[in-house]
Amino acid sequence: MKQAVLSQFDLPWIPVTGLILFVTCFAAYTYWTYKKENKSTYDAASLIPLEEPSLASSSKGGN
């Protein structure tokens, strides 16, 4: 059945367009991630798991 469907598929531009869109977005996201201006953002985000929780966020139970 798959072979019959693919033999009738006459829109080859759809997968090519999807591939081009994927590669373009991947390259843009990779470039944006490794820009030097974003280093401080990622350095700050990398320290979040090591920070002590604040008292305001840890007292959600309420007495």
C-alpha cells in the first residue's frame, strides 16, 4: 500500500521545502546559541540549579 501511495505522489517540492526550512532554522538556532553576546545568559542559567531556594518560594504550604 505504501508503494502505491508513493508512486502517485507528484509533489516533490513539499519534502524539499521542509528540508530547507529545517536546515535554515537549525542553522539560525545554532548561530544564536553560540553567539558571544549570549554567553552571559547561558552562564547565568547554568548556575540556577546551584542556587539556594528563596524563603518566599519555599513557604508555599502556608500555616
